[in-house]
Amino acid sequence: MISLNFTVYAIITLLLWVMGVLLLGISKNNKTLKVFGISLLVGGSFLITIFLINLWVTLDRPPMRTLGETRLWYSLFLSLIGLIFYWRWKYYWFVIYSFALSGLF
């Protein structure tokens, strides 16, 4: 049986996102810190994706019925949009904004 302890997933995801945003912010010209920060952000987004897949399998339906379930999708897509914007245009302020909103949801 798959364990769906949302609190554990949420805390680990938020920690990865906060550390990733902070590392991305302090890495002016340090490419290693920048890559590690982006890796933490991707890892947090991957973790929330794994939680959504597990929730989908456990419920035997897409988790889109309640407001709480749809907020998980908002969180996932906002984090992915933030990563795409940073990859394409290097907008650090948008990374902060998108991941703060993702954490809120």
C-alpha cells in the first residue's frame, strides 16, 4: 500500500524549493551553485508530481474533484512555469514569485 502522508511531502518539497531559490539568489557568477539550486527546484517539483501520481492511483480517479486537490495542480504547474521562465529568460524575480505561490497552494 502506498503511504500518502501529505505533510511529509509538503515539508520536503517546501524545503527543497526554499533552498533552491536561496541558492539561485546567492549564485551571482558561480555556475555550480546555480546548477545545484535549479536541481533542488526541479527535485521539489518532481516530488509534488510523484505525490499527485500516487494520489491519482490511490483514489482511482484524477485528483480534481475538490478545491484542495486542484490546488495541488496549481502548485505543480506554477513551479513548472517558473522553471521554464528562468530557463528561457533568466527572470529570478519570477522564480521567487512562482515558487512562493506554489508553496502557498
